[in-house]
Amino acid sequence: MEAIIGPLGLLFLGLILGYFRGVEKERDRICEAFQHEREYSYSDFNNVLEKHEERKAGWKAKASLDKRRKKHNKNK
């Protein structure tokens, strides 16, 4: 049983570390493109990402509220 759990654990750890490394490389690649194209600094790039995440959260909240309103109005 230990012969199966050990390699599976290492495989899972490798997949997680690979995922995070890929995310980091992609973020760096996009950041570098922004720096060359529009002369953004790293902090400017992070500010753009934070604003986008806030908007995305707002869109999700609005969609959820609209769904609840539609369900409530349907039940009347």
C-alpha cells in the first residue's frame, strides 16, 4: 500500500507545483508584454489585475442577485 501512496503523493505534489509555476510564468509573460507595449510598471499591472478582480466579483454578485430576483418573481 505504501508503494502506491508514495508515488501518488509525489505526483500530486508535482502537479500542484507545476500548476503554480505555470501560473507564475504566464503572469510574468503578460506583465512583460504590458511593460513593453504601454510602459506599465509591475505595480501598475497589479493594480489593473486587482481592479479587474473587483469588477469580476461585482459581476458575479449581480448575476446571483438577478437569478434570485427571477426565481422570486417566478414564485409569485
